[in-house]
Amino acid sequence: MIKVTIDDIEIEVAEGTTIMNAARMIGGDIVPPAMCYYSSLPGTGGKCRTCLVEIAAGSTKDPRPMPKLMVSCSTTVQDGMIVKNRTSEKVIENRAAVVEFLLINHPLDCPVCDQAGECDLQDLGFSHGKEGSRYEEEKRTFEPIDIGENIKLHMNRCILCYRCVHVANELTDQRVHGALHRGDHTEISTYIEKAVDNEFSGNMIDVCPVGALTDKSSRFKSRIWFLNPMNASCECKKCSGKAVVWMFGKQVYRVSVRQDKYGEVEVEDGKPNWICNECRFDKKDVSNWNIEGPRHIDRHSVISQGHYEKPNPLKNATKNIE
Amino acid sequence: MGRKLLLEHIDVSGIETYDVYRNHGGYKSVEKALKTMSAQEVVEEVQKSALRGRGGAGFPTGMKWSFLAKPEGVPRYLVCNADESEPGTFKDRFLMEKLPHLMVEGMITSSYALGANTAYIYIRGEYMFVLDILEKAIAEAYAKGWLGKNILGSGYDLDLHVAPGGGAYICGEETALLESLEGKRGNPRMKPPFPAVKGLYGCPTVVNNVESICAVVPIINIGADEYLKIGTEKSSGTKLISACGNIARPGVYEIELGLSVEDFIYGDEWCRGIANGKKLKALIPGGSSVPILPAHLITSTAAGERRYMSYESLSDGGFASGSMLGSGGFIVFDEDQCIVRNTWNFARFYAHESCGQCSPCREGTSWMEKVLHRLETGKGNMRDIDLLAEINKKIEGNTICPLGDAAAWPVAAAIRHFREEFEWHVTHPNDAITRNYGMLKTPSITL
Amino acid sequence: MISTLETQAKRPPFSPEKLTEVQGVIKQFPEGKQKSAILRVLHIAEEEFGGWLSPETMDYVAELLDIQSIEVYEVATFYTMFNLKPTGKFVFEVCRTGPCMLVGSDEIIDYIKSKLGISAVGETSADGMFTLKTAECLGACGYGPMLQCGKVYHEHLTPAKVDELMDHYRAKYSSSINQN
């Protein structure tokens, strides 16, 4: 075990642990935001640069500070390392710059985006961005396309985290979409029109941190904050059958994987609970599911504010007034 | 007359063919290394020579070699970085085109030192005609027993291949190069692990520039002690400089490091001064990525000392008043050239060449390009100049690979030394649209 | 147009001789690492199949290398040398980067545009003979302005030299037609 200090909090972790994961073990506000890193998807991380942290001391052996900010998702801790995240002005400033970079070409179409309310980019902009934009140039634009019959791709919203490419690599050996072109013209696409039709393709919707990939079966049906997320399960031969169904009254509007507080798929016995397309797109009748109960969502998001699993204190307050 | 180690026989007719090359002392370093030296001794000799990587970063070659991991039963690779694409740099093409057997010889001696049994020369795809020349030389070397099994009866085997790129500056970054050589997009990898531990196909790999590998040949032939006598204390040996821009005699020159910048620009042996009798305005001494120097900081440093062609003298004064030797891409600007236009041109280059993987580089380089284009075409405002400085500070150091820095430095340096020229473009929007600041008398094309 | 007809005629698969060449390239890499051959095979395929990479050509290369088609698309779109659309008989790629600009590449680009009667870089002359492209630094900075056509570098360009080049390539094309 080795000792690392993050924002003045000391923790012992196993050798080889990344700064990000050490911070997640401590939890709370000292956890750096992650837009591209995703624990269950090997190869992710390092690209978005939102998790940059300052290394005030490299290790006990070599306590010199590191000259550059380091990405916490891919930098492993050393014994005696001192990391500054929200206590570093340099981090705050550079992270704000990363947010600005991620937003200059983003359409900011949150009012009509299905991801609004549970969007990592919205949350990141709120928590780490600066007011206003200095970008006066024309934004780069793409036309929305269908990738497969179930998924809509809005490339304008994409931040190129590559998670959807990695999830396809992980769940199929026949990936048909990928990153094309390069530089700021890079886009996620199938190149020529091709159906993304493997049985687990829908999971790319859930790993997408923004509204670039959305579920066509639930698009525009409801704002996310009007839906009640419920833990649900079903007998499924292809997947674990453990999901969250998003309900409006007694209707199932949407089905997703169960996500933890970092927006990542829940892992059980070392296996991520990905769900198959049949569960996600076809089981839209409440009778398909065994509803276990309300899903607690613990994120810095609008959807966390619903607290559907608890009695609504406001409702009671209103009653009293009546 | 400076000493020539690489280009000693460049004027010999037919030097690109095996027989002529061999008759002029070719492949002697292979004989010496394989017959009289252990692999470790070759590594030590190169370390002792203090040869610094000639691709641009200047990292000591011998030290890089000494880092190579040597786990049992795992192949090791030597990969030559022949993806020369740094604007202003055309020395590696010259070496490979004119002296293909020197390249092959350097690869054999170096591969022997590193214990690599397979080596690749990754050459930029645009140099396909050079690839043909190299493959011809390699075929000759196989035929004469310098490549293949049991070279010179030493028991050492080596296969050497050439692989072309497809048009991507980023593949000059060593991990992007390895990705490309594995048949993927040229996205740089995150480091660590470094290629010396996990490189090509996950195996320990050394990636060296063409000129570095060629320099191993004279180092082994004359010995490190002799090599150290050439150049300066901190910059040993000779360096190829590719000189271009507005000079009377552009071309590739081998210089002893430590030659004065003034002699190089004005000397008869080298550039022969500024073309058409014009005045010197600015210099980029080491390829487009390094900071530009204004006239008063070229032949002498800020402290008033003579400036020399060496790693230490060109960087004297840091980025405030110095630059870098870099790749040796020596770009000279005459009084008629517009710094804003050139800065925009380079910004466009980096935006075009960014791989698009990490956000500060992907978004920042093209943002800078757009702002600079507005300034150059008379549509900018004063705020834009500070914005540029601000954007490049946020790219620098925050990216996966050095392309971000390479894109940021030229913009920062241009604003540092030529701010009034940027401001002039704002205050003279109608004149800015015609060609430039310096050439007001003869406006030429419109954008 | 002739160019379209000819483009359609040149389609996969490779001739037996080319296939042998491709297999030789694949053998330069360790077993199971055949994907390493992709860039060279794409260069060969582009030359063989009408000067550009059609989806059909890329799918064929994927099959040859035993990889997914998307892996070929990802690579082909990353590297700027590959043409993803049909081009004219000859492609002039003029270097536009700093050192060439300092010695007049902008003027050369403008001159070629006017000679070909095209309004923008990327377009092809009406007779289908020449496509004008620009390229970033081609490593000929001391010998600019310059352009690349196929494997050949043409350096120290002047308007007169551009005229000569166009005549040269037109003649080359005529003689290749007459031979067939």
C-alpha cells in the first residue's frame, strides 16, 4: 500500500492505482471530473483533459513538483505524492480553459437536447466553466445521422471522448462505427451508411457523456426530470436483465443501464451490467419488468434533485398550507 | 572549411550505388562493430559521443538507447523516424535520397547495438520516390550479405524494411509513428509507458531520427573521442541544416556545431546572404515550431554575445530572447515578409495536422487559426491579440503530445517580438487585406 | 466523361502480380500484425483502382488484411494523401506551408487555378485532366515553390514551368491512350 494526499486528505491505496481512482476512494468534491475516462472500458482516458491536476510533490523519494498538470485518470500515484485538485488555482484556471475548448464548437442546444438534465458537459460547464464565451468564429457543424435503427448521432454535440468506440470494441468484434478524419474535423461515423446492429450497440448511448448519441425510441418524449427512474429487472438470456426503467406514470419511456454516481455502468462481481438491445429498445411495457423500487441518483445533476424515492417534502408543505 | 562527417562523399558521382559507396569506406562501421565490439560497447561509444537526437528535441541518443528494456524472449525493435515534416526541414530527405547506403549502414550498426533483429524505416508517404531508392539500397545490402542471417559470420541477424506513412505530420511524434506503423490512426499514445519499455507491438523499441542514425556511422568509425573534438562542449559533432526562405543559396549544409549564425547566413560557403540584396527581418532557426527571432536577436544574443549554431547558443535567453536549434530547419525572412501572415500560415498547418484526440489541441489550434486569419485579413481587433496569447497558454503543456506546444510557441513568439505588426493589421484593416505589413509598396495578391 | 468510365473499369480485385506484391508487404511484419501493411496497401490500391479509394476498394483491403472495414475507413480518412473522391487524371499537390509561401506558393496556386479554369482548390479542370490540391510542407522548402504529382516532385516553379508541366502531363496521357 502507498500513501497519497489529495487536497490535504491522505489515503492509502494499492500500487498502480490512478490518481482518479484514489480520489474516488475518498469521494466527494475532491474527485476530478471525467468526460472521457470510463473504468469499465480499457483504453479510455487521457483525451478530454478535464481531470488535469497539479502534482505538488512527485513522491517521498523525489518530492519535486511536476512542471505540467497531469491527467489524473491515467497517472498512477507514487508513495508520498501530493496532489492538488480543487485547492489548486492553476487547476481551476486550466480546467475552465478545457471547458471553454469543449464548448466553442458545441451547439449549446440544451433546450432541445434529450441529455439535458443528466448531461456531464452541462454539469461540467456549471461546476468548472466561466461565464460567457470568447469564441466569435463560426461553429463547425454536421448533420445528425442515424447509426442503426435505434440510435441518433448528433455529431455537433460530440466531445470526442471515444467511449462509444471503446464500448463497441469491448462488446463486439465487429465494430462498424469509429472515428473518421482528423483534427477538429474528426467525427464519429460509420463512413458509409451501415447499421450498427450488434445486440449490445445500445450501450453506447449510456456511455456517451453528452447528447451526441440518443435513444430514438425515447427521443423528445419527455424531459428527463419528469421521469421516475426505477430499478427493474427481467429474465434475459443475453444480458443481466438489470436495468433502470424511466417511467412516466405507468408507462416505460426509456430503459438504461444502472449507473453509479460517476455515470458509469454498475459492476457486479467484476462484470459490468451492460444490457442488450432487446431489453433497452423493445421492453417498453411495464409488464416486461419486475420493478424493484425507486432508483436513487446521486450526481450533480438536475435528475438528482427529484428524489423520487423519498416522500416529497414540498408536497406535504403544500398540503399543510391547504 | 568545416569538417564533413555525413556528407564527406556527397559530391562523388554514383555514391548512391553500393559499389561506389563501399569503395569510399562504406559499411566499415558495421565491420568494426560486428567484428571488434560488443553491442554494449557500441551503445557506450554513442553515449560517450554525446550525440543529441537530430530530429528536433535534442535528447541524447546514447541515453535513449540505454533506457531500452531487455526482457528475455521479447523482440526489440529499432524504428527510424523518417517522417520528416517539420516546415523548413528537408535534410533527412536529402540524406536518404543522396546517401541511401549511409542510412542502411546506420540502421545495421544501431540495430546491432540494440539487439534488434527487425528494424523499420518509417518514411513519410510523400517521399515515396525516396522509399524506392532506399528499397533498392536495402536489396543491394541483402545481396552483399550486410542484411539477413548471420551477418559477416557474427551470428547476428537483421531484417530491414521500409514502411510509408500516408500524410500526417503528427506521425513524426514517436508514439504516433508507432501507432501508424501498427496500421492505425496516428494518434499519439499516453506516456508512460515509453517506447523503450512498450513500443512497437508492445515490445521495447527505440525510435531515432534519420540523421541521428546516420551519425552513428562516423561515431563508430572515428570513435567518440574524435567526434567530441568537433563542435562545442555541449553540442558535439556536425549537424545538417536545411536553409530556406529568402536567402541567396538555399539548400542542405553540414556544419560543425558552433559556427556563428552570422557566418552561416552571410558566408560564401553557406547561405550567401539575403536574396535580392534585401535586409534580414527575422529567423526561425529550427523548424516551424521553435520561436521566431527578430533581426536584433539573430546574430547576437540579448546579452550582446555572438550567436552560434549550437543547442546552447540558439536557446540562450530562453523563450524571451532565444529560440532552439530544433530540427535544423532554418527559415529566413527578408524585410518584405509579413509576420502575421506567416504566423497564420503556421497556425493553419498545426490545425490541419492536429490528430484531434485531446481537446486543447483539437479545439485550440483551429481557434487560433481562425483568429489569426481574421487578423491577417483586416477583420481583427486588439482584443484578438491578447486572446491569442491566452489561448496558446492554455494549449501549451496541457496536451497528450508536444504538437500542442509546437502550435503554441510560434504564435507566442510572433506576438512577443512583432506585436506592433499585429496591431498594425487591426488599425489598417484595408491595407491588411493586401499582402502585408512589409510589402505595402507593392501589394500583390488578395486573400 | 472518360474519367468516370475509366474509374468504374478499375475495380478490385488486384491482379495476381499485384496480389503477390501485397503479400510481400504483409510478410514484412510479424505474424498476426498484418494490419501494419495497411498504408502501403492503400497506396497500391489507390494507384491500381482509379486514383482514389472507393468504399468498395476499402472493403476489399479490409478483407485482404482480415480486419473490419471501419478500421480501413478510420485510417484512410486520417491520412491526407488518400483521395476519397474521384480525381482528374493527374493531381497537382502544391505545398502551401510557410517556407514555400515565402517564395511565392500563393501566386503559383492562383496561377494554376486560372490555367485550369477552376475557382477553388480541390476542383478538377473541365477536361477531367488535372485536380488541384494543396498540401502541407512536403520537405522541399529550399526548392520552392513546388508541387507533387504522383511520386514526382517538381521544384522551383514559375508560371512558365507550370505551363510546361501541364503540356508534359497532357502529352503523357495522350501517349498512354494511344498505346492502349
